[in-house]
Amino acid sequence: MAYFRKLEGKKVYLSPIDIADAPRYAEWLNDLEVTKYLTLASASITVEKEHQVLAHLGTEHTYAIVDAATDELAGNIGLMDLDNLHRTAEVGLFIGDKAKWDRGFGTEALILMADYAFHVLGVGNLMLRAFDYNKRGIASYRKVGFKEIGRRRKARFWNGEYRDVVFMDLLAEDFGPTRLPALDVRGPDWV
């Protein structure tokens, strides 16, 4: 697969989506252990359908999350419902490669995407949703600076019970200055 280092971190970089990755995404999106944290858990995803989805996502602000050490696909991250008037967007992400779970890849990818949203696209408020049983995800989002802003109670049916959807957001002023070296115009000695 061809990946390009659009936004670089230490552990991961974000690259435009490659539709040739459709079989890998289809594999992940049919794995209940992966999708129990996504809204796609009840969907059956074929490779053909995933090709179509990736072709569409490639025109949006959606990126592959790639392991910087191995250049292997780890998951994806993207912005949805980008509102240029009110400067808001929603972010969604997942790490599909379970061998890359609990290594900080999602956290770093979210930092890169938030930085891009705030400092390139001019977003002022970035929101995300998580299911209350996604403890690892919620801890990661808090680490980036997201704060819980509310819950939709019993809005997710999973494993025989109703669960809450947790809404979290992050403001540009709480995120602070850019962490992307390519965007910094102040020089290398700023702190």
C-alpha cells in the first residue's frame, strides 16, 4: 500500500486513505471485538462495500493511522459534520489491528487530528461520542484533553443491556498551540 506522511507523530502518522486497504478494513469491521466500540457492530461489511466507502472517505478529512516504525496500517481517524459557519466538527477513530491496541496509537492519532482541525481547518470545538463501556477509549480521550459534556442514557443496546453514549468535546483554546512542526512559524526555540 502507498502511504504518505500527511501528519506525523512519533508512534504514528496519518496518511490519505488507500482504497487498496479495503480487505483489511472489511476484516476489522467484521470483528465484533473491534466493532463493539463502533456504531458498525451490527453491519456486515463486504470488501466491495468497503471499497465504495473508502473511495468516498478519501474525499473527506479521513486518514489512515499508520505505524511510523513499520509503515503498517493500524486503523483510521476522520472528521465528520464539519460546520464551517460555527467552526465545529465531530471526530471518530478506531484502531483495527488488535496487536496495536494499548500502545498509544489512538491517543497520538487523536492529538494529530485535533491539531489539524484546530490549526489548519479553524475548528473551535471538536466533539466525539463513546460508549460508556469503552473505558480504554475514554481514558485516551481524556488524556488528549476531551471533557465529558453529557450522556444519552440507555441509547446503546449491547450484550443484552442498554448502555449510555458519552459525549465529549475539546475546545481549541484548551488544546493550545500547534504541535505540528510544519505549522509552527515561531522557530525551533519556542516552548
